[in-house]
Amino acid sequence: PIRDIRASMGAGFLYALCGEMRTMPGLPTTPAGTKIDIDKKGKVVGLF
């Protein structure tokens, strides 16, 4: 049986949840990898 109907506003559609289904969280608009860099000394920055 369908236990809930949710809207995915960014994608523009509805989806049904049945039984014990779980959803995964959405991704951020900007990937975290864009903040990672290497400074002048060769040290990785922006990783954590």
C-alpha cells in the first residue's frame, strides 16, 4: 500500500512511498569538491 506521496520540487514530479521504503537526502547545489584546493606549499585545503 502507498503510505505517502511526496513532491520533488526541483525535479518537478511526485513520487509514492510504499511499505518501508526510505529516501536519500538530496545533493547540495554546489558540490563540496569545488572548495578543495592545494595551497602554494602543496597542502590540501578545504577538504574538512
